Amino acid sequence: TWPEAGNIGGGGYMVIKLVDGRTAAIDYREVAPLAATRDMYLDANGKLTDKSIVGHLASGVPGAVAGMAQALERYGTMSLREVMQPAITLARDGFVVDSGLASSIRGSERVQQFEGGAMFFPNGQPLTTGARLVQPDLARTLQAIADQGPAGFYRGWVADSLVAEIKRGGGIITNDDLARYKPRERRPIRSTYRGFTLLAMPPSSSGGVTMTQSLNILETWPTTAPHGSTQWYHTVASAYQRAFVDRNSKLGDPDFISVPLEQLTSKTYAQSLRRTVRDERATPTRVVDSLMQAPIREPMNTTHYSVVDRFGNAVATTTTLNGSWGSGVWVRGAGFFMNNEMDDFAAQPGMPNMFGLVQGEQNAIQPGKRMLSAMSPTIVLDSAQQVLLVVGAAGGPTIITGTSQIVLNVLDHRMNLADAMRAPRLHHQALPDSLTIEIGGVAPAVQDSLRAMGWALRPLRSLVNVNAIMRVKGGWEGVPEPRRSGGAVGY
Ligand code: GLY
């Protein structure tokens, strides 16, 4: 029911904590096709094109179906048929388009360029609020997966349709790429923050490392400044800025590069970074004026959901097509959109991607490699190692800062979950060297002080789409993102 975010044509990550003590991290990120090359998005003059964002070359090999099926097989209790039936019914019988989806369709020029245009713009007009969206091709695809497991997607007619669609537009994903795709089960990053334990996603996502590093830096201050104060913005932004410098230059797919995980997540290293923070002054990131202005060029549509069952088993999972409507390419006959995840690589190391992230060689394109992600599904345990928070977000690099601020708001500022979700947010990703704040969220006097300290403020209407669950007396409380549509539900 959220076609612009997919997600069977995309991929993601999942962190699991079971009541029997087991933990897991499933990496079902897309991989670069085998025919991918380092400079595949540069034109004849060496200039970066937009082909990593729009069209048939922009997709990595999807991982969502294999990852979800593996999680269910290893840790679930229900059959694939059972868990997929509600989605199959919604695709087959349709659902009513709400105002959020209608507005997203209206703004999706990209969709009209490709085969999905006929479904989302019948007679050339966008579907409007109240229309029924019926997706018979998607229903058949989902049924094939329910009947055959991942083979129903990675082999047979669905795979053939996907490859034919990609080939038609000059893309490079082959049947061999699909048949070879494998999710990876990894060990969650386990870190501590002021007596609490965090279970977070390791590379190929940067989420867990960068959150851990930011929180480790913040923990070096014995007390936390009041939420929303100048000092709070200064310390939190300084921590993010340093963690993102490392993220952008040192992280990538651990199957291809060596990631200094131990160093980046160590408390000693955090102390050395803390010493670079000046109390009264912002420190410029490597300053590249032109990059400071790099805009985030498009809405991001990722999906995060947090789940806890009646026994206390917890799952945080984030999935994405990357940009809204992914690459825009819709697989005819099979009824789903393809991701544009290849843009999460450093398509030209040193140049910003669509999120303005400036990344290095560690994240350059190689065949079969996973592109670096910011997705941060996270589970926080209390001092008795019981689940306290299940949290994660959508929003490209702001996922890391948004998710960690819910953790900080609850652990440092003792907010209840509703307040923690509503509280104004900030973001810093090293480059562009600006401190993003929410319009209306920061007192004018605090803004003046921050500017005087040397921070380049960048106001945005809203930052990041988080969904979270928190343990409360007598049960659980779920809070969806108050800035966007979405919901929390108990069965
Ligand atoms: N596609 C956004 C991310 O993985 O960070």
C-alpha cells in the first residue's frame, strides 16, 4: 500500500532480539550487478550523470524477498503463505488511495516516464484520493513468492520479467545476478550508552557504527545539556559531524574492504574525538564551499517498522527503494518498482550523491558489492537486558541522527516516547558542512548563538520519519512519526 517505497524491488536490514537471548542482524541489502563497473555513471567527459538515480541502470540486485524469507525461516513461527496473504489480498482486491499517496503520485514525474505510468496515471491523470488501486500483477508476483519461496522471485517468470524490463532500458541485471543473490546474517553491533545496551546494524550499513560512535562521543560529557539549548545542539551536532567524517571515508561492504570496526566503536577513540570539540565554537568540516550548498534533491522513501510480540520478541527492520518510487522503472507483468540504490555508492568518489553525502573509495562500485547504507534498525536494552526501545527510521543519512535522537531523548532526557518523537530534531553529516534544524523547532536566541559559534544553520520543514515502540508499565507503547502519515497498532 506504499508503492513508492516498494519494497520487493529493493532491500534492507533487520535487527532481532528474542526472549531466549538470541540476537541477529540480517543484511538483505541490494548488491551491484556482476557487470557493474566503478565508473559506469560517468559520461565520456568524466562527468557524473543521473543514471544512478533514474532509469534502468540505477538498480542494485534486490534483496528484500530473500532477506524476509530467511528471517522467517530462521526465527519465525508462521508459514510464508500465512504472512503474505494480507498483502496478496490488498494487491488483488485493491485499497483506497489516501491523500498522502495521492500527493506522492501527483509529484512523481519519474513514474510517467516508465511502464508504471498507465497504472498510476490512468488516461494520463494521476490517481486521486478515494480511488481504488488494484494491482493484479503484483498479486500474482506475491502469490508466486508465497507458493515457491524466494525461488518464486529470483527464478522463473518473475525473474524473467524483471530481467526483460531491465534489458529493454539498457540495464545490466541478469538472471545470474538474481539467482546468486544471498542475504547475510551478521552479528549486531552491541554497544553501551550510560548503562543501557544498544543492538544495532553493522556494515554494510553505516547505521550501527555511526550511531555508536556518536553516542560514545556524547557519553564523554558527564552530563547532558538541556534539550534544545545551544550547548545541546553544539555537542550533539559536533558528535555527528565527527562520526560522519569517518562514516563517509572508512565504511563500506565488509566483504570487499576492511572496516576498522573495533576502533570506530571504541570508547577510547571517542575520547580522542571529543578532544577535537571546542566548547564555544563550531569546527568546520573539511571545507569545500561548493559542496556546502549541495541540496538534498529529492524526497526519500524508506520504510521502517518496529515490532514486539506478546512474549517480548522484538524486531526492528528498515527497507527501501532509496528514492521515492526508486528508479521509476516498473516491472511490467510483475507489478513492482525497482530501486535506485546504486546511488548509495560513491558513484564518483569525492562528489555528493543525491543526499549530498560525500563518500570515498571504500564505497566505490564493484560487482557484487553492497552499497553503504545509513539504515539503522536498533533495539535498546535496559540494565536487566530487557527490551526497552525498538526504533528506526526512513530518510537517507538523517536515519542515523533521527534514530539516535529518540534514544538520547528517552535515555538522557527521560522523555516518554510521544514527547521523544515530537521533540525538534537536528542533523549533521560532515559535508555539506551545515547544521540542519527544523523550522519552528529552535528558539531564535538559540539560533543566534549557534550562528555566533560558527554553525551554518540549514532550516528544513521536517527531518526524518521515525517509528518506535517503548516498553511502559504494563505493556508496550507504539508511536508513529508525527510528521508523516503512518500508524501504530496492537493486535
Ligand atoms: N538508501 C538510503 C540508505 O540506505 O541509506
